[in-house]
Amino acid sequence: MKTLYVLAYIFSILLLPEYPTLASSPLRIWYNNPAGIWEETLPLGNGRIGAMPDGGIFEENIILNDITLWAGSFQDADNPEAARYLPQIRQLLLEGKNSEAQDLVYRTFVCKGRGSGFGNGANVPYGCYQMLGTLRITSPGSLRSIDSANLRYQRQLSLEDAIASCSYHLNGIDYSREYFTSFADDLIVIRLKATQKGALNLSLSLNRPERFTIETASDELRMYGNLNDGYGKKGTRYNARLKIKLSGGFSVVNGQSLQIKQADEVLLFIAAGTDYKNPSFEKQIDQHLQRVYNQPYHKLKADHIRQYKQLFDRVNLQIEGTARNDLPTDQRLIAFAGKPDDNGLVALYFQYGRYLLISSCRPGLLPPNLQGLWANSIQTPWNGDYHLNINAQMNLWPAEVTNLPELHLPLIELTKGLAGPGSRTAETFYKAQGWVAHMMTNPWGFTAPGEHPSWGATNTGGGWLCAHLWEHYLFQPDKNYLKEIYPILKGASQFFLDMLIEEPSHGWFVTAPSTSPENAFLMPGSNKAVNICMGPTMDNQIIRELFGNTIMAARLLEIDTSFSRKLEAASARLSPTKIGKHGQLMEWLEDYEEVEPQHRHVSHLYGLHPGNQITPGQTPELAEAARITLDRRGDGGTGWSRAWKINFWARLGDGNRAYKLLTQLLTPSKTAGVRKDIGGTYPNLFCAHPPFQIDGNFGGCAGIAEMLVQSHAGYIELLPALPDRWMSGSIKGLRVRGGAVIDIRWKNKQGTHIKLQATCDNTFRIKIPSYTTKTQVRKIPKQQIYKEPEKWINITLKKGETVQITCISQ
Ligand code: FUC
């Protein structure tokens, strides 16, 4: 058995191509040129460290990242002064004097200190996520002197094996480079090759814009330093080490760089880390380098691929029809904008979302930030932090449904970590028990309101995060896990129980002060734009959901009945979701006119997605109002806003409109010929807010899944929002709530073969599509045949058992 295994392993290594294959794999992003801008470079990552090679011929710059590389440090941002003004602020709101309340909130109800530094937090305690550095590889020559007709340049990222590569032909020699961030050995590996002996002459250097020291040795470069802790002292300590391994040739130190002369082949290993929750990181870097140094390249590569595939290969999407694999990705995007019929691009974009999540997220570490893992500056836009009014959550939308549930854990752990600081914030600002997180957080446990209440006063950030804790349970019910998260849900619920106030016109319980995320309304009478309000719709929906989940968790754990009763009573008094004068869902407690009807946030549709309080089946009027709201909001917006709208339309069962939003999301930005930096997608398929923000990639990926299967309404719905362009295809490996993996095959827009495999013991309710005239159900091992169409099928499965359903329509 062992010999067989070893033989199979050797065989699998032999099968791996020596040179990057630029054949017609559908799951690759590729170009005929080196990257001209950062948004054309290829993102690699193993969940912890990242690299973005640009494939430059004579000068290659590879931006390096580490998910834990954060400036700043703990700060006490809890402002005891704020609580003194709370009664007065509330009184003004109760009297309908929002503008006056807002003036007071702006002056008093803010964090202590500098907050996030208005998005420029690199040198204040809030800190910011930063690039680690740049590895520069130069070689003699100049672009002006090359024979470009003969260059045969290609550059690609293969999603199938998480390997980037480039190759070109110069002066009779074929050069190639392969890059990967090893999932197996936890470091970056780069191989440079040439077809002529001694042809590699390179200079290597490491640098970053600030705060670094370089040390050299004959086969090594080291870069290390400390970031600012925000108080002018030494903050996060980092270290990056580049070690070279040559075949042929030799290396010499030249100042702060390494020169490689006349080598046949060069291997570069870059190990890096920080002391964020890891005092022994330097020892680990050393171990990482030592472990790989004497191993053959093909083994390192095979180990990496095998490890990566364990996650990536769980899902397969095929949509029949056009697939412009023949076009370089930048041109493919442009072609799609002209004629959106490239089903292959949709499948690629979907899998790219999964690829990016696998690459930027690892259990035990921080969740993907605003840029995932990939930042190319010191002061990352918006500090590259965790915005809790949509962005951080959107990043994890694909985790459960696209079969990467373990990658949900970093966000879940981050949430658990907020309960401590969040309880001090709850007490300081609201004199409330429980815990709260407002609109943004960082790895240092920031939970206070932001420094500007127009966006920073939202106080349901923590409540929204709790939905992620609960969803992880729904997708894989497990009592032990539920026990772990219950205190977090309870604490968040406790906060709202204490802080809600009764508004005068209906006696509803509402949050005050608050905002509907980042949006303003026109104050009746004065027509002044005002943000501060009480009881915005999103808050009501999040709190209703949170209370419901907490009650359910307590019931399942058979604990806390009296607390649950309090939650039930309070829940009944929360403001319902209401319909306004345009037939739209009301965003605020009052039916205010909007300042900006096309505003990017659509927070009041939280109940439609990601929540489940609004469904066409159970609340048709609200679903219709949601549709009107979306029409009024329009199909534009920032990258993530378009991505969210895909999910909304999918939940409304409108596949063609969801598809339209997908084409909006794929609008080329900064792409050759369309050089403008607009909302949409960059040449490397990164989402353009603009600037680059990864949430749209993840929201778009989740949206495609949402078009294929839904399970949020208490049952499994097959192909709920197929657009006309996706006539036939198959999806394998998505997950549904209740704990199962589902495969669906469809033809002429009708599901034909369905396979559901349980990942825990449960009963699954499946809605059989209306076009079905005959249904065959085979439970494996036990057979069961339904001849007549059943509208609903309830199947009880034990973990590992499978049911196959064939839907026949005549
Ligand atoms: C929220 C959004 C912005 C941006 C920022 C990072 O503030 O309103 O559009 O996505 O987060």
C-alpha cells in the first residue's frame, strides 16, 4: 500500500510540467505583457504571506505582504465624557430635533483620541495595514533594445495550482520564472530559469518606503524593523529574509544588494513574519528557510499544489457557452463589456473569488482586510482595516456557501476578541452591559464610535458580526461550537436590550443615536442633510435577527430561558420594516427624502441579504418594496455596492437583473483603452471601489453562488436566479444550511440532476422546481422513488449519506 502511494506520488510529480504551461486552462488569468500598473500584477498568497510579481523583464518588482503587518497598538478610545451628553442627545432625537442632536453628537459622542486618523492612521495608535516591502530583481538590458516581435512574452496566474509564471524569449534564450507562496512550507518560492547555461545575471534587493534595515550575506538578504505603535515608540516588529540557491554561477554582495552572476537556475526563498501574537516568529522564519533549502524544487511545488487543492478543488462550476480563454484577461474584460456573453469569464471570476479567499485567509490569523492581503503602500486606503458596516462582512460571504468554512474562523475569532474591549465601550458610552462594536475595528480591538459620527456612529457593527457566528453554525450545526459562541451572542444582545429607547410615535424600541450607514436624509422643514437619527431600518433588522438567533441558541442549548423571554418581549417592540411613499423600503424611521437616492450603501435591505427577514415567498410586499428600492438606487455604485446588488437580485429571484449587476461589477477599470479608475474591475480582476478594495470580489463570488442555490429561507432552492445566458451547466460542491454539500446539473435552465450529501445528521427540505412533472429520489444506500412531482421533498440523512434527485419535465 505504502509503495503504491509512493509510486503515485512520484508519478504525480513527474506529471507536473517543467515549464509553465500556457495552454488553454480555463482557470487562469494571463497577459501578453509585464504588468504596467500594480492592478495588473498577480496576487499570490498562502493566507499569511503574499507576493505580487509584475513579471518585468529587466526590472521586476514583487510587492510582499504579511497579513499581520499592522502599525498602531492598543488605545483606550473610550470617552467617558460622551455618556454625559447621551440623555440630552436622545431627548433631542425624541423631539424630532435631529439636526440639533447631530450637532451635539458631532461635538461629544465620539471616540477619545485620534480615532482612525480619518483613514490616515499609519502614525496614530489606530494604525494601518501596510505593505511589507518590495523585492526587486534586475538584470542587464533595456526594453528599448529588445526585438518585441520575437519576445513571445506570456504571464499568467493559474488558479488550479496557485502558481504565477512568466516567460519570454530574448537573444535566442528562453527565460522563465515561476512564483508561489507555499501552502505547505509557508514561504515564498521563486524559480528563475534560462535555456542557456550561465545566462542568469541578476541583482536582488529588498526595501520598503520607511522603517527598515538591510543586512546582507553572500546568499542572503534580511530586512527588518518596527512599525510605529502610534505613540512614537516601536510597534509591530517584522522580518523578511531572502535566501538564494543557485545552480551554476556565484553570488556576491554589492552594497545592500546581492549580485548573481552566470547562473543556470536560481531559486529564491523569501520567509517573513511579524511578532503580532507570535514572539517566536524569527525562529519560525529560520525553520521555514532551513526546511526547504535542501529539498528539490519539484517537491516543494508538488507539496504546495497538493495542499492548496485540498481547498480549491472542493467546488467546480461549468457554464456552457462562450469562453474567451483565448483572450488575455485585460482584453477579455473589455470584450465582455462590449458583449457580455463570456460564461467562461463568469466561472473564472467566481473561482477567483474563492482563490483570493484561500490566499488571504488562514485559521488562527487575521481575516482578510479591505484589501485582502495585498497592499502596495504604507498608508493603505482607509487604513486597510475592518469596516463593520458592510466591507469586513462581505469579505466572508463566500466562505460557507463556496465550501471554505474554516476560512470563516478568523472573522469569528476577531469577533470574539471584540467582546472584551466592546464591553468597556458599552459601559463608557451607554452605561450598558454586554458589548458593542461600532463602525470599524483593527487588530488592536478598537470598538468605540469613529471620530466622525456621520459614518462612525453606527453601533450595529458587532451585531452584524454576530450573524457570521450564527451562519457558521447553520451551515454545520454543532452544539460544542454553539456553546462557544453563545456568550458572544448573548453579550451583543444584552447591549441592545440595555441601550434601546422607546420612540414616542409608536412606542417602538430603537437605537439612539445612530445612522443608516454613511447615508444622510433631508430634514423636513429645513432641507438640511442630516445623518444622525434613531432606529434606522438596518439597526432594527440586525437587532431582530440577533435577538432571534440568541433565543434559538439558548433553546438549543437548553439554557437562559428568562433572558430569552426578555429578548422575545423586546423583539416584539422593535420597529417593523416599513414601506414608504415611493413604494420603497424605508431606510429610516421616518419617510425622509434622500439626499443621494443612488447612494452606494443599501443598508435597509439587510433583511433581504445577507439577512432573511425579507423573502418573495414569505413577505411578498416587502420583497416588492425592496425591488422598488433597488430600482431607485440604480445599478451603479462602488465595486462592492454592485456586488451586493447581485446578491439582492438573486434573492429576489431575478437572474437577468443579477447578471446585469455582474456585468456592472466587471466594468473594466484602468484597463488598456479604458484608463479611467472607475468602479468595476481592474485588469488583474481585483475589484475597483475605486481604489482597489477586495470586498467586491468576494461579494461578486458569493452573488454567483446565490444565483445557483439558496438555503436562507428554511429550505433549499435550486437555481433560484439563473439568467437566460446560463442555459446549461453544472455546479458541484456548494454548501447549504443544515449541513450538506450540493451538486446541481441543469439543461435549458432546468435543474435535472441534484445530489445532496449530508455533512451532519439532519432533515433537509428541498423545493422541487415547478416545471418538474416527475421526480426520482434515490437515497443511497436505501432506494425511494417518487413518481409524481412533489412540491417539497423532506429527506432525513445521516452524516455522509447522499440523496440523488432527478427532475424530469415533459
Ligand atoms: C465604507 C464605504 C466606502 C468604502 C469604505 C472602505 O466607508 O462606505 O465606500 O468602502 O467603507
